[in-house]
Amino acid sequence: MGVPTKSFAAIACVGPLLLGRVAPQYLFWNSFWITGIVVLLLQLLVYATWSVVLYPKLFSPLRHLPHAPVRLAPPGRPIMLT
């Protein structure tokens, strides 16, 4: 599953325009461009946090599958694969 770039770009373009019409006091430095870039970066940050941290650890159905035990070698000795 890739990053939903079309929807991110649409929200980053349309969001500042609507924000400028409804509540222009919330634009960053009174600029549509800077507000759009900030919105896009926030979306990417939230998406990365969701896909890297939250989903695999808390919401993934694969987290309950059994897995092989981890064998650790004693300190100073390499793991011998046979």
C-alpha cells in the first residue's frame, strides 16, 4: 500500500484555499503556499507515524501470529547456523 499522494495533494491544495475564505487568520504568514506546504508535511508526518509506529504495534492483525523464538549467542561467540 503506497502513500495516498493524490488525496494528500488535493487536501494540501484545497485546504488553504478554503481556510483563506472561512478563517484567514489561521493561514501561516498569510500565505496560501506556506499553509499548503505545512498541511502537506503534517499529513506526511501523521501517515508515517501511523504506518511505521501505530499500525504494526497496535492494530495489525499479524501481531498475534506465532513466530520463531529468538536465540541469542553467549557474549563473544558468533551464532552458528547449522
